[in-house]
Amino acid sequence: MHNLVKIVVTVGIGWTAVASAAEFKVAQKNKAFSVPTLTIKVGDTVNFSNEDTVAHNIFTLSDPEQFDLGTTTPSQSKPFTFKKPGTYDVECAIHTNMKMTITVK
């Protein structure tokens, strides 16, 4: 499930460029990610939604861009916007078997 957000950028006089970014939802449920892999574009946002009964901590140590979203409690969501292309191995610091791969093009 994703929503499309359009961003209009005016470049010089009379020129307009339209860029779009999408938002994706990845649920955390039953101590697993809802999808094992996801392919998105630079500028897209992934909203990590805790639909579980326990807390999670989503992070990646992958290059090109490391992040740690901290602890998310049940019913809480945290977004991350991917600004650099590459492959991200995403994990939960609390449940080491929770892993997924996000490819950003």
C-alpha cells in the first residue's frame, strides 16, 4: 500500500518539473516484517508500523545511509525517507530474526 505525493519544482522562468515520491507501509507483526523485500525510489518514505503486541527497534548498519528509528511500541509508527540509492539490510535490534531488504533505486 502506498500513496503518491507530488512535488512541483519551478526551474527558471516558464519551466516546471514534477517529481513524485511514494510512501510505503511495512508492518511489524508476529515478530516479523510484513514483506521480506521492498524496492523503492530515492525520496520515497517507508512507514514502519508496529502492529505487534511487543516493542521493536528498527535499524540498518548498511551503507549508504545508516539509521536507527529507536523503539516503537504497539500501535506506533515511524517513517524513514530514503535519500540515497543502494541496498539496505533492515533489522530489529530486539528480535534478531526480524530481517528484510530494501532496495533503493
